[in-house]
Amino acid sequence: MTSGRLKPRVLLGVSGSVAAYKAVELIRLLRKFCEVRVVLTRAGSRLVSEKVLREASGFPVWTSLFKGSTPIPPGTPGGSHPLAVVPHIEFAKSADMVLIAPASADLLAKLALGLANDLLSTLCLYATCPLWLAPAMNTKMWNHPAVVQNVRTLRQRGVPFLGPENGHLACGEVGEGRFAEPSEIALQVESHFRLFGKWKGRRVLVTAGPTQESIDPVRVLTNHSSGKMGFALAQAALNRGAEVTLVTGPVKLAPPNVARVIGVKTALEMRREVLKAFPKTDLLIMAAAVADYRVRRASRTKIKKARGGLSLRLVRNPDILAEVLRRKKPFQRVVGFAAETDHLEKNAREKWGRKPCDLLVANRVGGGRAFDNDQNELLVFSPNSPRPVRLAKDSKSRLAEKLLGMLDEF
């Protein structure tokens, strides 16, 4: 944070997305812990008024690349002058973060290509503080090859993305492209300012999502895990400044901006990657829903439908959590997960007895709970507490922050 200020300063860019009106709520949430200055694009001004944003932030809204500039007097030696003002440089110098929310497809293209034809895109080229993006657009736009390539380019440069999410869009369609909830965006920004650097130098390995076990080239055995809890935990570790590796099964989520993302399909593939990375890991979080069984011998051709039933011979997959616990060094910490449909505390406590993790996180599944849900409620077993700690129903992002907060005690 720039010295001399009690609160960090977020420069909020509002571009021409239909979700621009949600910037008002986002500003209100951000102001609880930071100072917000708004840059509004020309397209954005068609969707939310400058006056409303000014009232929400408490500061004038910046809109023009040239308005407010003071030209350098002719003949000034060295091409500089103490009275010269260049808005995009002055605004970028004063920011501790540039957050563009919502970020339109047009804005993503400008940033990926390094274009600078308005105030917001120009100051992004100058700013040296973190740049975060929260996209919002129609599903077909988000999945367009040009947008996909622009997002890939920005991710490779280390730009974090918050969303988009799956859900109902303003156009009436349902799909990926929905603006992330303002409360979730504010949570991630607050965590960055409050916690960044706390885990600097710590190496964190997170597993997420389901595994898929082939029956034949068409069919698989799998489960309902979406990977949302594991991805939230990876993001929370990133917010603390950790070096994060994410090993994920097949999911439909955009990965957080981690050091490495390793995609796997089967339990055996996940075991291989976890055991390979574990020796250099300080903290392992096993949030993936790994299949307990696989087909003994998958068919190389599609199994044809027959009049009778179909019998599959299954064999047990390796227990990855048990294996890493046997290899665990004194400096390493391991967090395990237990998904139960009934007798949650009893079954989870039995698992913790067999697999004594540093934390065992249990949750109920089935009936629309946990799997592919944005919220969850947890029961956490810890050696620091004689009784399991109950974390009430909340967003998975907030629960991830609470879980890592419990690890701070170790």
C-alpha cells in the first residue's frame, strides 16, 4: 500500500458490459476496507451514470484521457515540467490495485493486444500495481475463440480472473459469462490486501474436482464434484502469497492464476501427480473427490446394449491420502476431506482416526448439498480443538478463507 494512506486505493475500471450497474454495489462493499476511485469508459457510461458512480465512491469519476491534463510548455528543457499533469500516469501511480469489473470482451482484447485508445486501457499499460479482471458477457462471446485466446494471453501474463460464473444472463440465456457476485469479488480483494505475503515462500498443493474411470471409450464412472471447493482453496492460498500447484480432475471452471495447473482424469493419474509434487510441498489440501474404484479392465470398444444387465468388475483405487500421510515429513501439513451422506460426525471421526490429517474437513453430500453448489457447511476436526469446529453455511470462498485461517494456528 502506498505510504501515507490508512486504506489501500483500488482503481475500479467500469467498462461497457451490461453488468456495469453492479459496480455500484461493488463500490459499496469495497469502501468498507479501501478507497475507491472509478474510471468509466465511454461504453460503460451508456449503462451506468457517472453521477451514480461518483455518489457511490465519494470521488469524481475519471472518463477522459485528455481532460485535466496540463500540457508541457514549449521549449521546456529535457521535455519535462513540474506543472505537467498526465492523467493516465497520475491515476496509475496512485493505485494499489487496478480492478476492472465488469470487464467486457472489447476491454479484454485491448489489454491482450496492448492497445491504448482511452483512459482505462492507457493507464493499464503504465500501472505497475496488480491488475485484476472480473469479466461479464454473453456465453457465446465468452467462448468465442478470439476471447478465449485473449483470456489465455492475459492469464499467461499473470493476470488473475474473478469469474465469470455460470448462471442466468441479462439476455435471458443461461450459461457461463455471468458477472461474479460483488460480495465474492470484494472478499478476494480484501483477502489480497489483508493477507498477501503472509504465506510468502510457502508451497501449497491442492487437488480438486472428480476423477473419471473409463468403462469403454464412451462411458465413465465418476461423481458429482464440480471442483469449486478446491478452486476456492487454491485462490485463498494465492491471496496469502503462496506458490500454488493445482491438480484437478475434469471440471468446467476457469482455473485461478496459480503457478501450475495440472489436469488429470483418473485416480491413478492424480496419485502420480500428487506423489511427484508432494516431497517439495509444505501444505497439501486433498479436496478432490477421488473415485474409490475403477473398472478392472476397460473395454477398448463400445460395449453394445444387450437384453440382459451389465456387470462390471471393479478394483479398488489406491488411497492417495493414506499414502501421503505415510510419507509426510515433520514440516509438512496435510488437509483431508470427507464427504458423507449420513452420520457425518461419526463417520468423519472414524476416518480421522485412520488418517490423522492436520485438519479433516467433513461435509454432507446428496440432496443438492455441497456438490456443484456455491455454498457449503463444514465440520472441521483439528488437534487444536477437543470437539470438531462447525463452520456454518457460507460461500465456498469464505469457507476457504476460514479453513486457511485455522491453518495459521499451526
